[in-house]
Amino acid sequence: MQQVQVHLFAGARATSSDVIEVSPGTLTSVLEQCIAKYPSLSQAIPQCAYLVNGLTCGDMEQEISAGSRVDVLPRFAGGA
């Protein structure tokens, strides 16, 4: 089964790897799987912005299909 690649950047990178592979699902589910694998992400991930296949995604119920890429970007310079 093909996975979803989650790429972590800057302050969101609380693991030894900048890429985590998880199962497809909603954006919420994908992020929860990342936190389950690396509990240290639990504080950073909710404060981040997300790109799905290069497009901004604010819908936490959006389905993320196998083979997709999710970028987890921390807010820069205190921005929203």
C-alpha cells in the first residue's frame, strides 16, 4: 500500500527525519499518525500551516490519498 509522505520543516522538525510516511486518510488523521509516531510533535503540529501536494490546505477533513505529499510549515516570524 502506498503511503502519504509528510515533510517537516524548521521548528516542526522534532524528529531525526524530515519525512514521515503514514497511511492515507483525512488531514487530521495523517497528522495524528505523525504525532503517534513522534509524540514530541504534539506541540508543534497544531501551530503549523499545511500544504497538500503544493496547495494550501485549511480543511482538516480533506482526504489525503496515497502518494500525496503533505508539508508541515511552522508559522514564520510570528505570522498567521
